Amino acid sequence: MSTKVDKLRSESTTRRDDRRSIDSATKRDDRRSIDFATKRDNRRSIDFATKRDDRRSIDFATKRDERRSINSGTTRDDRRSTDSATRRNERNNEFATRRDDRRSNEFTTRRDGRRSPSTGKEKKKRKRSRSRSTSSSSRSSSSSSSSSGSSSLSCSSSSSSSSSSSSSSSSSDSHNKSKKNSKKRKKEKQLKKKSKKSKKNKRKKDKKAKLVEDAAAPGPIQISKYLKERKRKGKYSMISGKKIKMKLKKSKKDKLRDKNRAELLEFLNSTL
């Protein structure tokens, strides 16, 4: 009887110990699984939150930089436009004054050149009239008066020829001056055109070099390059020029991870 009682007691103790060990193991496993799941979920939630915050901060920073760059660009362009307009107006005024001065000088020289031969003609007419009057008086008078009239005619002709030669020389001088002035103007215009072309070529080369440097540099890119591309469909970043993706593409691993996470959450909700 005692042996049977001892056997029963030992069996009961072994069963009780087995139950206790199983319960403690199951509880310990449950705790470990719950702790592991909570830690994993916390890590994922923290990672997701950090990524979301990073995206928001990046978007906010990009928008702020875009606004600042646009404002600075507009102010800079306004200043440049006002400065260029004032300089252009000053140049136009100077050019207009020079042009008016040149025209006035040319007009005066031409007028003087025209007046000089006209005065010579008037002198010739006067001398001819005088010679005619003297010739008529000489015909009515004696032969001695006729000889004096002929001498007066020869003197008048010599004086008229000298006056005409002086007038022709003055007109030729004015014509030569006008030619020289026209040649100088043409040379100045050609030099100005050449300087403008060289400046334009330099500007184009500088712009190309800047574009190449900006494309090669890792920093922010000029916004003016992408302002012209607003008509494109979709959203593009003003700094990098790349298209902003509104939806993220999930791979097979991401989908399996989401499924496992959903199953684990269902299991935890059912056990708790």
C-alpha cells in the first residue's frame, strides 16, 4: 500500500512539476514573443515616423528655398533691369546729343559751302552790269573812253575769275571734310558692332560654362533652367529637376513584411 501511495504521490508531483514547467515556459515564450513583437513594431513605427518627418522637413526646406530663391531672383532681376534701363537711357541721350551736334555741324558746313558760290555769282552779276554800263558810256564817248572801257572789262574778268576760284576751293574743302566725317562715322559704327558681337559671344560662353559647372556640382541648381518647364505634367522639384513620386513602389519583400505584420497584430490582439 505504501509503495502505491508513494507512486501516486510521485506521479502527482511529476505531473504538477510538468504543468508548472510547461506553464512557465509558455508564459516566458509568450512574454518573449510579445516583447520582441512590440520592439519590432516600435522600431518600424519609429523608422516610419522618422522617414515621414524627414520627407516633410525636406519638402518644407525645398519650398522655403524655392521661395527665397524666387524672391531673390526677382529682386536681383528688377535691380538689373532698372540699372540697365537707366544706362540705356543715358547712352541714348548721349548718342542723340552727339547726333544732333553732328547734324548741326554738317548743316552749317553745307550751308556755308552753298552760300560761298552764290555770293561769287552775285559778284559776277554785279561786275557784268557795271561792265555793261561802262561799255555803253564808252561807246557814246570817244575812242579814248572805249580803250579805258576795255581795260576795265579785262580787270573785272580777272577779279571774277579769282573770286570763282576761291569759292570753288572753299566748296571742295567742305566736301572733303564731309567725306572724312562720314568715313570716321562708318569706322566707329563698325568698331561698335564688333565690340557688341564680341561681348555677346563672351556672354554665351560664360553662360555655357556656368551651366556645365552647375550640372557637375552636387549643390543646388539654378531655378531659371526649370522655370520654363512648368507646362510639363506632374510635379517636378525646382532644385534637382527630378519628378516627384507621389506613390512608393512596394517590392515582394515589402508586401510579405506587411502580411506578417498584419498576422502578428491579429494574433496579439486575439491573445490579449
